[in-house]
Amino acid sequence: MSVVFKKVILPLGFQANGLSAGLKKKNKPDLALFYSVVPAKAGCLFTRNKILAAPVIVCKKHLKNNRGFQAVIANSGSANCFTGKQGIKDAIDMAVAAGNALGIKKDAVLVASTGIIGKKLDVQKIKQAMPALVNGLTQPGIDKAKKAIMTTDTFSKEITVKFSLGGKVVTCCGIAKGAGMIAPDMATMLCFIFTDAQITQGALNKALKSAVEKSFNCITVDGCMSTNDAVMVLANGMAGNKIINTGSSFSGFCSALNKVCLELAKMVIRDAEGATKFVHIKVAQAKSVKEAKAAALGIANSALFKTAMFASSPNIIGRIVAAVGASGIMVKEQGLRIKHSPLKNKEIEIEVSLGAGKCKSEIYTSDLSYEYVKINAEYN
């Protein structure tokens, strides 16, 4: 039995804080720190974009060199991407500054950035803010941290799941940012998940990969993949449960993690830039899951489908037919069946049957409005 909270409640041993370091205009929160009082295992997945932001490169190096992590330092306002060797140095300096302030090694710190690509990071401001950031670390400080990672988001994405394992209460919570430039592998987003579960590294990695594939890799707003995407989970073991590896305890942990990831992913779509509708696309009767997902993404990423959805156009069926046919899968007209809920609704379900097999896939997306163009035209 699990209990879901629509707010973020940090597990045992975790603290956080957020503040304005002056990286963004109008004194908006732009620097967040997450801390575990004991070393934690880390599971991470990153964008598959061939151009990687500096923090992603630095995190991958730290993950190779270390097995005990205690902090994540994250900034908004600058992606620290396409910034050359200086960008790498700046990302390392972020980790060093956090590590020194916390009294831990820099390799025990993960780094994340979000914001404008090509804009250099003002590390001096981050260094100057570090004492106040560390001194303000508390468990309720997560409410400040969740705001500091936002860019074009209109609300914070947060959720907590509490469940029982062998008589011990385990907490798994997550926060995320993301509203635009969203496409699978993963989306333009950062997600930080914290749990006090005691779990093996192999089980943690396996659980995260499965959860992300069913959630963040199943959402798209505009089909644009970012350079900074990261999902990070820290597990510090302070719940005291019998260590999770396989069996029913692993299934219970996966269920909680899946819930956290999927609900956060749906929140990203509900906050999609300029969106007026949440669209759930279900493709069934495909030859393979791969083909089902290709068809669903073909629909979800079609600009004609998305604008027709915004307009509640009666031509929506035609847009779906064309998108499925252009998705690259083999499909026969006589096997294709399409249904949808009323287009005036705010939440819409699209059901597509390919008539070719028994496999299925689900994708979550939004419509494409005038406001999306306005937001991205004025982003800088």
C-alpha cells in the first residue's frame, strides 16, 4: 500500500535550499542545492543529444569516479552549453564550490544547469551565494529549491510517494522543471528524485531506466531535444529497510518510482508552453512496441495535428491519418481505426488501432497555440 502526496516531502536525511544568486533578472530564484547527510547511491540518465552541456559532461565523469554522492547543485538562467572549455571549468567550479562549503569532495557533487544555450555561466555569483545556500539547508527548504530550477514553468512539478517495505516506511519524492523544448530522450527538463530506500546500485539503475522509459521518454511538446536533460535519483538508505535487489521489494520500489516519474512527466505536459489542451495518445494493435511508439510520436510531433487540436478542427482525423502514414511504419488503410474524445475538452484521448498486431504504446502531448510562438520568440 502506498500513499501519494501532491507536494514534495523530502525523505530522511535530505535537505535543500534555493535562492537568487543574480543569474536571472528581477532577483528571481536561480540556484538550488540538494544535500544528503550521508553518502547516497546515484542513478542518472541524460539527454541523447550529440551536443552535451558542460554539466552533463561533468556529471558523467563524476559518476565514473565516485559511488557515494551527497549533493546536487543546480542553476537556472544559463544552460552552460556551447560554452567551450570555459563551460567545463565553470561546471567543475560549481561542484568545487558546493563541495568545499559542505566539506565533501567535488566528485560527490552532481551538477545541473538550465536556461539559454550559449550564455556563459557567472560562477562568481554562484560562489558568492554558496555560504548562504549551505547555511539555509533544511528539510522544508525544498520549497525554495523547487522554484530555483524553473525557467518558463508556470508552476512547480512535485510529488511524494510513501510506501512500506518490511515494516519500514520508505519515501520517494521528486521535483522537475520543463515546459517547452520537450521531446523524448528525454525532454527539455531536469528532474531530481530523492529516496531513503536502501537499494543496490544495479537495482537502482534498472528501476530508473524502466521508469524513465515509461514516463519522460513518452512526452513531447514540440519535438525539440535539449542538450541539458537529466534525471537524477539519490538513494541514501536511511529508511533502514532490508536492501532492495530483486523480488517483491524491488517491485514495490519500482511501483513508487514509476508513479513519481509518470506524474511529473504529465505535469510537464500540463504546463507546456502556451498549451490549452492535454492530449493522451494511445496506439494499439501494432506489430511491435517500437512501431506503436513511432506511430504515436508521429502524431504527437505533427505540427498540423497539434494546431488542428488547438483549433478543435473537424479535420483532426485527416491529420492523424497523415501522421501515422508518415511515421515510417507499415500500415494498411483498411486496418486503421481512429477514435477521439470531444475536441472542446481540456483533456483529450486519441485512440488509434493499427490492425496489425497486439502491441501498444502511449504518448502524452499538448496542442500548439499562438502563445507557444510568442513565448519562444521572446525567450531571450
